Amino acid sequence: MLVNWDKSIDVGFNGASGPSNNTNFRSGIRAHYEDDLDRWDLKSVYLYKQDENETTDNKYRVDLLKDWFLADSSRLYFTCRIRLG
């Protein structure tokens, strides 16, 4: 799946316990593909934060951009960004 795509995944986690308790988690996915006919660009991120055992952030976001190139033209068609979260 996603052969010939540039792709990456990142994950981060940190936290502390003591006078204050907190937890932070972040993950992300990035995928990009381009050829003579079209271009895809996908970005996705999930963020979770907890402070003193109470969830302060719990967000998920997806951005997708799709372009169609027109042969022998400097113009193109594109989709609007789709955002969730």
C-alpha cells in the first residue's frame, strides 16, 4: 500500500509524576505522492494531553489535498482540504 509514496510516521510521549502529574502524547502521519497526472498530500496528527489526571486535550486532525494536472497546461484541478477534528 502507498507504493512510490514519500511517507513518514512520528510518535512522541512524555510525562511527569511528582508534585504535578502530566502526560503528553503526539503521533503523526505524512504521505505525499506526485506524478505527471496528479498529486496527493496527506497529513494526520493526534494529540492527547492530561494534567493532574484530567484530560485537557484530545484532538485528531486530517488534511488531504488532491490535485489533477492538465496535460500541456499550467492549470490544474484540485480538491478543497478536508479537515476532521
